[in-house]
Amino acid sequence: MPEFTTATGVIYYEEMGPAQPRAPLLLLHNFMSTGRTAWGNIAGELAKEYRVILPDLPGHGRSVGYPPHFDHRTMAVQMADLVQSLDLFTLHIAGCSAGGALAEWMVAEELLDVRTLTLVSSSYSVSPETTGEPIDTRPEAYRAGANWLEVTAKLHDSYQGEGYFERELLPGYRALTPATSIDLQLDSLATWDLPVCIIHGQEDEIFPVALAEQMHATLPNSELHVIPRQAHSLIFRKSRQVSAIMQEFLAKHSD
């Protein structure tokens, strides 16, 4: 895998796509996952037409090192720097959960010229005070298999060394706050004129579907896809459906 050096470590990423792609597409995974783990079932389909950049976020998977407190805004800057190192300045971005937060930071801070934004199981804020909705980001709240934390630990420890997940990544996740994650004001999204595709589970246990509805009602150029009877992290649960929605959305907004 190619690598990109930042002030806080090294980011590893993959590139895939046809010889003459329609456009570049950056895929950002959720916290405590990796690029391949999260997007593996979707990236290959998208890479038939697009130049896909698939990084492991700082401190995740193969990527070594991370900014203090896993600060999402800083991580967004590092992702933008990686993209610019590839001589890419205009591109499509899609993010799942925390990856969506990084993508939103890129738009809010105008770090890149983002052509379209796709948000899967994501939110503009993790603060109940800001959103007016209950938000529970604890790992214990996530609806997954009983041993999902053990499986996740093996995923990262195989690259970072035994005990890395329990020592660094899981505590880092638990310590995230709105200040170090994302806490945008909903009204600020009203100034975003780029096309936005929001894909959300009707029964999302982390970010209630009301948050997706709030974003859709505020963003002037958005479309909302609510997947019935589905919980958080749709790219794992309904990858084919997410892929189909993304392909149709991207096709409408690509040259």
C-alpha cells in the first residue's frame, strides 16, 4: 500500500479504478474500522467507474500514529493533505459514521473542492444539546454480534501490535467529545450548495433517524434515503443497497 506522512504519523491507503475514471472518489471509514473492512463490499463496484482512494484513518489498521485525542478536524486536514499530495483538489467524498464527520469538516472548513458529499449513518453533531435528540455513541449501544469488540481488536492488533486496540483505539473512542468529534450548528449546513446524499437506517441506535431528517430539511441540495428496519453502520448491513444508491447519485453529478 502507498503511504503518506503527516505530522503525527503515516497514513496508508489504496487506490483503485479504471484507466480513465469518471472522477476521483474518497471513501472514509467509521471509527475503529479500516478502509477495506468498511468499504470492501462497495469500493470494488465504485472503482469500475471512479478513481477510488481508500485510506485507513490515522491510528487505524495499517496507519500508524494519530493526532491528540483523535481530533476529527485535524484528521480531516490530514485526509485533505493526502488528497492534495495526489494532485487532486476536486473530488467526490463519502463517509460512514465518523468518516462522514471528517467529510463534513472538509466541507465546513473548505479544505477541498468537494463535488458531492455522501453521508452514511452519520450526523452533523454528536451533542444532544445541539441536535435536540438523544445520542448514544458508547460501544455498548452498538447493535452487533456479541464478540464484535474482540474481532475489531484482532483487526487492528495484527498491524499495530498485541494490545493496541485495548490500549489506544478503544479508549480513544470512548474519550471523544463533541469538541474532538463534530459539533456543527445545523443552520451552517444551509450554506452548503453541493449535492449531498444522506443514507440512514430507520432504526439507527447511535444517531436517530431524526438527525438525518434534520440535515435533509436544512441542506438546500440533498436527497434522503432511509433504509427500513436497519440500524447503524449501513455499509456493513446493507452494502449492496448503499452501493446502488451511491452509484445512482454519483452518476447524476459526474461528468
